[in-house]
Amino acid sequence: MIPLFKPHMPELPELIAILNSGALAYGKYAREFERDLSSFIGAVNLIVTNSYNMAILVALSALKIEIKDEVLLSPMACLASTQPLLSVGIKVRWADVDPKTGTLSPDSVIKRITKNTKAIIHNHYCGYIGYIDEINEIGREYGIPVIDDCIEAFGGEYKGNMIGNVGTDVTVFSFNAVRIPNTVDGGAVVFKDKSLYDQSILLRDCGIDRNRFRDDIGEINPNCDITMIGHSATMSDVNAYIGIQQMKEMPNILKKQRRNAQQWDEYLNTNFPKIQPIKRHEIYPNYWIYGLLSENKRETILKFRKLGYYASSVHLNNNCYSVFGDTNELAGVSEFNNKFVALPCGWWMEENDK
């Protein structure tokens, strides 16, 4: 059966040399990976981290969002997107989604904002980019920072601009094993504001200013004060080197996945005309998966599995989990979750697989 996900791994000719170099922590390869990502996205203020979890926590720390603060977001997301908020005592407040896309409903966001809302986290579900302009405008109107949660959306485009370079305050990426690019584990954060970026460099490294941390003989400098609570979030050079090699293949990976999506369009139009692919003219997904809506979700999943494709729901709406404290039903979330099916669309599929 053709899998829904498959970790990509490029050729790694320098890996053994790096492993034996004695220099494994954040260094020249991590800085090179940051430059590669910045060039690809078209964004300047970018840092890499050792995980998505650390990326979102660094972003929240830079925005000074703290324990008991309220954050507005969609329950249609990976638990890896939402659980980090609870781990630092942030209050999650759910907003509804557009049932045709699975992404945040601007109307619901406006209705759910309170005086305690400190950020809006905008998840781009399974690589399908949401209503960027509308959500960002809400953030500007209410003075609330917006974080684009691109855990599955790297390489996606909105109105011709690469995600991460669409005017959002903060953008967070995941480089987990089944994401693209895959660094085994890792993440990145892009800041629109350079002052937040400057803070993030300290925040991801335990609050340490590396320019002053050691004295003239290499000892820890007692005059270098630590003034902020930070995280141990720097990416290793090993993971970064894998990322560098991945980025060399990223244009071809995206090209293959978009080719596969086009073939799915044609196949479904001919063989399953009642099934509705997720489409919006403003977006160009990375096609991490190929998303569709079916009136009979279970039947559709089983039908495609019988045909040799591992169809799946991918995620479960997080408002069903008691740990978040809010299990109230949201109409758009329920409708979308009852219809959404993901089909394999990755780089590993051959042209004749459909």
C-alpha cells in the first residue's frame, strides 16, 4: 500500500566527518541552513531550532506570552502544535474553522476574541493555507500578534508569496521526520520584526549572549548577566547538515508533489466526481497530502485503501480532548472533520501510481 507519509533522506556525504569532527552543536552548518531557508522563503529574520516544540515556545517567549495568557487557535491541528501551549500554562481558546478548508474562520476569530486574547495561532491545515490576509487584518485591528502555524505547510504559497513571507508577525515551521524538509527533528521561526528576531537568538540559547558569555581565556564571564528565561533550543550541526542537503532537493520534491496533486485532480474528476477536492485560487499548497471532502468519509477511506492508497483523517479535532479544558462542539470543525480525507501525494509516488 502506498503510504500517506514517508521520511525523505538525501545523500549525506559529509555526515561521518561531521560526527567525528568534535563540533556537533549549533555552528557553521546551522548558520548555513538558516541562510538556505531564508533565501528559499524570502525572509530575513529566521532562526532554526532543535524541534517544532521549541520553535513555538521561543516564538511565544519573544511575544511575551506567559502562563495564564489566552491564545486563540483552531482545534483542527496536530497535537504537536497545540500541546506546547499547555506545557507552559497558556490558556487555549478554540475558534471555529471554515468547513470547506479546515482552516481558521475569520468570522469565528472575531467573535471569539476577548480582552485576554494575547495571540492568534493560524494553523494551515495539512499544508492547505488559510485566510492569511483576513486573519492578519484582524490581528492588526485588535493589536493582537498572529502566528502562522506552518507545521505541515513549508513550501506552500499564498497569492504568489512563499509562506513565511506573507506579512504575518511570526511564522513557525516543523522539520520533523515526516515533514518537508526533514532534519530528523527540528524547526524554524520567522519574525517580521527584527527586534523580536534579535531576542529570539538569546531565547533559544538559555538567554545567553554568546558574544559576551566567555572571557579572554575562554572561561564563563561572571559579568555576562542572564536577564531572560530562555530555552535549550539550538539546532545541532548534524541536523542542520541534513537540512542543507534536503534544501538542495526541495524544488524537485515540491514539483513532484504538485504534479501528483494534478493527477489526483484528473483521476477524481473522472472516477469520483462526487468527491470534492479542497481548492482555493489564492493558495498553492505544498501537497504534503492531497485533501478532499467526502459525504461518506469511512467508505471513502476504505475504498482508497482497497485501491492501494493509505487514506486517512490524519488528525482528530483537539477539542475532543479533555486536557484542553474546552470540549464544546464547533459546527465548522465537526462538519469538516466528518468529511475530510487525506490521500498520499508525496514525492515517493510514481506517475503511474494513480
